[in-house]
Amino acid sequence: MNTTVLASVTFIYLASFLVFLMAEVSGKGTWARSGRMIVITGFIFQTAGIALRWFESHQAGIGHAPLSNFFESLVFFSWAVALLYLLYAWKDAKGLIGVFAMPVASLLMAYASFSPTIDTRIQPLIPALKSNWLIIHVVTCFLGYAAFFMASSFGIVFLMVKGSQENRGSIGDMLEKSLKTGFILFTFGIVTGSVWAHYAWGRYWGWDPKETWALITWLIYAAAIHVRIRDGSVSRRVAFMTVFGLASVLFTYFGVNYLPGLHSYQ
């Protein structure tokens, strides 16, 4: 049942993207407002689907948060993107940020729900995952991923906009907020992951591919914050760095899954 509910979110987010695209083409705020209402609808359905999966896990006698496999991580990543869109881009008058954010949320759900290579079944946890650190670590890391994605989206728009300094300033403010939020959350995710690794594998850090690329991602966004402080405001260099950092985020999540390591999703 939960997979049916979650699969429907793919099309709701896709619809919101099309409405946001229409808003950008027409320049009419009514389209953008409709797009935001569709996002809220999809977010409610997605939250309900995640809660239902958790409930069905308990019914099956497994009883764990739906954050343990590739399917569940894709669903949560999509949910986090939608959440941070609603938090940071709610005032986006024309819906331009929605044109970037919502197709990503939709594609993540489409990959999770319709890819023949992804197992959507609720599965028991392996011993290393049976820890209270699981929820804290995964939630903070994926909220950090989503915030970095939003910062990158704002960065793309910042580089595209040629209007008034006031418009670029507003986008720059949203970029800075999402960048700092992502950095704080991702830092907390790395720290909690290290503590979890100590209890699960007897070491805090082992240069596993996921750990190594997480550190690279952290350093890229740390450098972006450093440049923002040095420049005194969000500049084109900061925007370029957030966009470049997105490639590292994607490889940290997707790419290392094809490398041997303790963090490879099955």
C-alpha cells in the first residue's frame, strides 16, 4: 500500500513542475501559487506514504524507520527536497526555483518507484544498522544533501538573473541560508556517522568511499562559505562553487554505490 501512495507522488511533483514552468513562461503569479499548492499536496501524500511504510514495517514484525535501503533513501531525499523548497522558496514569485527543484523531487520518486533494479520491499535491518544513530545520521545527511541542492539551484538562478541588484540580492540571501543550513546539517551528519561507525565497526573513520566523498563534499561547501565571508556577500564565485558542489553531492550519494564499501546500498 505504501508503495502505491509513494508512486503517486511522482506524478504530483511532475504536475507541479509543469505548472511552475507555465508560471515562468507566462509570468503570471497565479500559476506559481497553483504550483505551490500542488507541491504541498504531494508533500502531504509523501509524508503519509513514509508514515504508512513505517506502520507496515511494525505490522510485519520488523519495526524500523524507513531509512535503511536505497528505495527508502530515494524517497526521503525527494521528501527533503520538497520540504526545503517549501521552506526557502515559498516567496519565489514566479516559481523559477520550482522549475529546478520539483523535477528533481519527481525524478527521485520515479527512480525509486518504477526502476526494475530497486527492491521496494520492507526488509529487516542488518546488525550494523540496528542503532538509534541510524535515524539521526541519515536524516541529517539527507537534509544536508537537500539543502546543498537548494543552494545549487539558487546558485544557477543567481548566475542566470540579469535584473536588478535587489532581485539578485534576494536570491543570494536564499542561497546563503540554504548553504549554511546544509553545511551545519551535513557536518552533524558526518559527526554522528563517525560515532555510529565506532559502535558498529569499531572505528570512527575508515576512508570508506562514502566517507571520503562526504569529506570532499564538505570541503567544497566549506570553501564556498569561506569565499562568501571573504567577498562580503554572495558573489558569482560562490554561486559557481555551489553548482560545482552539486556534482560532488550526487557522486557521494549515487556514484559510490557502485564502489565496494560499507555504505553501498543493496
